Amino acid sequence: MKAIGMGLAVFIGMLLPLQALINAALGRQTFGPLFAALMSFAVGTAVLALWWLATRPSFDVAALARVPWWAWTGGAIGAIYVAAATLLIPRMGAAPLICLVVFGQLVGSLLLDHFGVLHARQPIDGTRVIGALLVVAGALLVVRPWQTPAA
């Protein structure tokens, strides 16, 4: 099961740059990147609603009132990511965008783990720091900020 989960995570990761490229193309062909991001969420919402309904869920409206305010912010974070990726990918390309996003995810994840935000604390140690530095080195080799862009 662990291998299946890891494979699924890699597959999803492979789809993210494709999603950004598709959204950017939609934005160019319609009303811009924000519209494309909106449509991405609209289609995604419809797919998730149908999937959720297909599972025949139980629904307790009172439970929604007990959810803390911050638990609703995930959608806003997702919207910012999708809109920003849709806007940035034509300017920087898929590989640099994803490398920088992964770098940001790594830094954020290390900090969230270290301080135990919303889950059990997993302190930063030397091995994790070395891994993070290797990701930074890899991102720099892909992004190459020292090189002027080709015309």
C-alpha cells in the first residue's frame, strides 16, 4: 500500500504542471488567467460534488457550525495557488514554477512539522536540512537565476 500511495503522489505531482499549462491556455483563449482559475475551480467543484454524492455521505448541518474558522481557509490557499500558477507559468515555464513551488512546500512543511502545526511535532534534524539543501540545489539548477532568459 505504501508503494501505491507513493506512486499516486508522484502521478499527482506530474499532473500539477499540466494543470497549470492547461489553465494558462484556457486563460489565453478566454478572459485571462483569473477566469481560467475560476473555471478550474468550478469544474473541480462539480467533479468533487459528484464524487462525494456517489459515496452516499451522511450530512449533519450542525457539525458545520462546530468547525473552526481556519479550517475553511484551504480553499482560499488552493485558489491563490491555482491563480498564481496560471499567471506565472507562461512567464517562467513549467519546470521553474514547479521547482519553486516545491521549494516553498518544503520550507513550509519543515516549519509546520517542526512546530507541530495541526499534527504531531516532527523536529527538523540534520538529515532533513541536508535533504532541503539538495532540493534547493536542484531547484537552482533548473531555475538558473544567474542566466539571462533566451529571447
